[in-house]
Amino acid sequence: MSSGRNATAVSEVAYAAGGVGPLLQRDYSGVIQGSRCTPEELARLVREQFVEFAPPETAAFQKTGDGDAPLKVGDEFRIRLGGFMPCRVRAVHIDDTTLTLRTLDGHPEAGRISFRAGRDDDQRLTFQIRSRARSGGMLKYLGFLLMGRAMQARCWIRFIGRVAEASGGRLASPVRVKTSRVEEEPADCAGLDTSTFACDPGD
């Protein structure tokens, strides 16, 4: 498996420290029942079929390079948010159960987002998404307050539901959503490309 690395082409990366407004950590958590996948198998499924899980009406992803290969560090996605706003993200950290993407210049947010398969205290299969980001600029910040917040939540809630279905299971309960203001950590600036789950759990 690939591990974390320092981002290349640093000038293209939109670090959270360079954004506008509060640094927000958003958590989306789902418990999956009826699936025989292990967390490692579920994470691999996400790396192989990531594009299929995002609802295109909110975020249409297109992988650059070899579109059929599982995601690896350095791969990028072109995205059209809401069907019209173009932007890009880059895979910067991958391990057996976690995938992390960083936003690139031009994205409405500045920061990173991680996707993690695991198990809860009752050993049930889980899938979580955690972003740590600021808005990419003042106009984008205002746009997020007006429309982006609801669109983003719909996107990741549906993403988790589709992951559950693809795993052969279903969500045991509605996706739990939590938003918190957080303080900057080194990886929110220009530090190592680590998972957002390496930060304070915030659960």
C-alpha cells in the first residue's frame, strides 16, 4: 500500500490555512449491516469504484489517467460541483482502510477529506467521511453559506449509502452528521499528508 507523502506541486494545493472563514471539521458516519466485507475489503472497493459512489447531480467525479485502476497516491479527480463548477482534488494518502484527498487551487474549499472503513465498539462495519476545510475565498464562503452546505451534506450522505449497497449490505440507521469548529494542526497547513482521522477524534 502507498503511504502518506509530502504533497508535490505544492503551489497547486489549497491548504486549509490559506482559506477564508472558520476551519470546520465535518463528520459523516454510517453503520453497515448485512455485508460480509472486512474494513480492508470495503476500503479497496471505494478505491476501485469511487466515481460510482458520488451522486453526479451534486459532485460528478472524473478520474484522470488510468480510470480503471484502483486509486493510488498522486491520482487526481476532475469534479463538477452542482453540474457546473469545475475543480480538482488529489489523492495524497492511502493505507489499508483510509483514503485522503486534498483540494487543489480553484476548488471552493481549501483543505482535505478522508474516507475510512472500520468497525465500531460492537464490531459492526462502519464507513466514515471526515473533512477539515475552510472556504477557498470570500465569495465561495458566502456561496457555501447559501447553498453549498446542504449540497455537500447530500453528496456525502448518499455516497455512504451507495458504499453500503455496493458492499452487499445496507445502512443500519441514518448517516450521522456532525460539524465542529477546530483549531489548525500541521497537516492543515503545509505539513505531512496525513488522514484527517489522525486529528482529534471529535466524536
